[in-house]
Amino acid sequence: MTEMHLISLGIGAASFAFGVYTLILRARRPEKFAKLEAMKKVWGKTPGTIIHVVAYSVVPLLFGVFAILAGLRGQSIF
């Protein structure tokens, strides 16, 4: 059995937690995201929101899952 890579697991968990946190915060207090408002002004309401959700929630969640799975397999993400 392969030994877990703890650094990959830790980074993955932190990234995943950040993605979850931003999803929760977006639902409860979207005014906390100054960059969201800036993106809405530049690209419009819907495209700006989509870009922000992808950049600050979806990408960290996906990266977190990737890093956690790599860490469980004993692989480094670096």
C-alpha cells in the first residue's frame, strides 16, 4: 500500500475548504466580494458573476479534489 502524501492532502483540503467557503459566503453575503462587483462592472452582471464563481469557487473545489486524490495515492502535486 502506498503512503499518503500529507502536503498534497493539506493543500487539497485547504483549497476545497476555500471553494466551499466562497460558495457559502456568496449565498449569504455576496456584498463581501469586492472583486465580484468589479467583475460585474467590467463584463456585465451575468458574465461577471459566472467568471467570479468559476475562478473563486469551481476551480478551487476541483483543484482540491485533484490534490486530495493525489495525496491519497501518495503522489505530490508539485
